[in-house]
Amino acid sequence: MQVKRAYRFRFDPTPEQVDALARTFGCARFAYNHMLRLRSDAWMQRQERVGYHETSAALTMLKKTPEHAWLNEVSSVPVQQALRHLNTAFSNFFAKRARYPSFKRKDGPQAAEYTTSAFRWDAGRRELRLAKMDTPLDIRWSRTLPKVAKLTTVTISRDTAGRYFAALLCDDVVTSRKAASGQVGIDLGLTHFAILSNGEKIASPKAFRKNESGLAKWQRRMARAKLGSKNRAKLKLKVAALHAHITDARRDFLHKLSTRLISENQVIAVETLSVSNMQRNRSLAKSISDASWAEFVRQLEYKAQWYGRTLIGIDRWYPSSKRCSVCGHTKTTMPLSVRTWACPECGTTHDRDINAARNVLAAGLAVSAHGEAVSPVSL
């Protein structure tokens, strides 16, 4: 299967590269924010729609003015790509997939995208050189790029913790794996991250909860520091580093679990959830966000597609918890406080979550038997 696949590596830039990347980030950010203001004002003041081509022409004129001549000091590709990203952001907004585009901040995450005309890749030496940079990037090659992969874009980013990353987007070929014998139903939860139909309960990493007290401590210290001081800048970096640690721990857990389930099972059934609605519950919102169910299902979706697995989404209104997985009897009500229950029809005692996972699998197999392989909608 031909796929677009990104490989992300960390790298350590030289002082000259740090300066060049800072100027590139700044130019791309300026172009994005300037054209966002241009498009917003055009609509608010004159009800005039401004698209990508108009903003591209405006950027060309802007570069010719003396006060904006500095835009020509960096590669033109990342600056132009910023306009494409802005256009995509507006498209997502009009399609109701995202909120209205917001301005990018200097102290937030930074990114610059280079297309094939703006970088040189030497596969033999594993050297990557960006436009207007004399030396290659010192990349930490933590994994091997496939020999058949063809680089199409390189995205350079810097997170708020000051770490630099290079994401290499490739045209890659993924082969389906050998068919697996397993079938599993997954019930997602908070006490346990996932409960499988085979009775296994997978503990939640609770990446945020485990670091919440330390994060609060550094945030309080940063709040008391004087604005603009070096001490505040150091504390802000500590807070950002802790946030990065939380994100990395969560991402590592989700990738390992999703890869394991895809490797062991041919059919995977999971209940679809409306996470955005569930997060309106203030008592559970933080725990739901920490769990990252949506990212987990997203990973299952693309990995199942890559490796020839069947992922089936079960309707969110399916009474998986209230239905007996042995005889099919469905109770009318079951509060969240009930963790075990006995079926009044057959007398079987159920663990609420394991029973739900078994029902999810049964419903998924029923859907699959009718020839409908339905992937879950986005959570």
C-alpha cells in the first residue's frame, strides 16, 4: 500500500542554524499573522472573501517594500507554505472541523515547512541540508528510513521546551502483515485505560495526573516571578519541559498499546464516544483529556488500514454495559457506581467493564458478518 508516512527525529542545531531557523520561524509566523489579519479585515469591513492566491500576491508586494525587505533573507518556501497552512485552517473552519484561525505567538511552538525545492537529501550519507544553510542538520537517527521512501517535505519545529525536531514526510510502501488469529473488543475507561474482552485490564498511564503537583509548583513560581525577567524565562522553560515530558509519556504509551493490539488481533471492535460532550462534565473533563481516547482510536484506524486489520466502530448508544454477554438480557438502568452485577435472567455475575468489552466484540463481529467493516468516527 502506498502511504504518506512521517518520521520524526530530534536534532541539535549549531548556533548559526539556530539563528537561521529563528529568522525563518519569524518570517513564516509574520506572513501567517499578517494575512490572517488581512483576510479577517476584508470580510469584517467589506464582506470580501480573500483566498490563497490573493494573499500570495499580497506577500509578493510586501517583500518589495523597504520596511519588509527582511522577508527575503530566508528561504521563500516556508513563508509561502505558511499561507497554504492558513488557507487550510480557513477551509477547516468553514467545514466546521475547527475553530476560527488564531494568531501564532512568538513564545509558542514554531514550525517551518520545506518542500523538495528547499532541501537536499543525501540518502547514502544520511545528510539533510536546508535552503540557505551551509551545514547539514545534526540529526539523531533513532530509526532507519526505508530505502524505498521518497522524501517530499521536511518540517522543522521547535517546541516550547526549546527542543528541535525534523519531521520527514515520505512516499512509503507499507505491506500488510500476516493474518492474526485474535479478535478483541475494547471498552475505554478512566479507572483503567482499556478493558479487553479477554478479561485483561490495561492501567491508565495518567501522565498528567502523575505530574500535576510538580507542574502546579513550577507554575506558581513562574506566576510570582517578575514579567520579562530572566528568572521568569527559566521557570517558563521548566514548565514547558514538564509539559513535553507528559506529552512524550502519553504518546509512547498509546503507540505501544495500539501497535500491540494491531499485531495480535485481526478484528478489533471499539465503542465510539463523544469526547467533546463528555468533557462538559467538569468532574471528569481533566481525566478524559489525560486519557486521550481520540488519539488512541486515530492510531488504531491508520495502523489497521496499513496492516490489513479490520477495525469496527460500535454505536455509542449500544447498551454494552447493561446487556448480559451470556443471555442477552438488558437491564433498564445501571448507574456508574455499579461495578459488578448479576443477570436476573441467567444469574451470571459480571464485571461491568469486561462484560461491556465482550458485548462490544460481539456487536463488532455481527457487523463484520454482514460485510460491513465500519471504522469508528473521530472521537
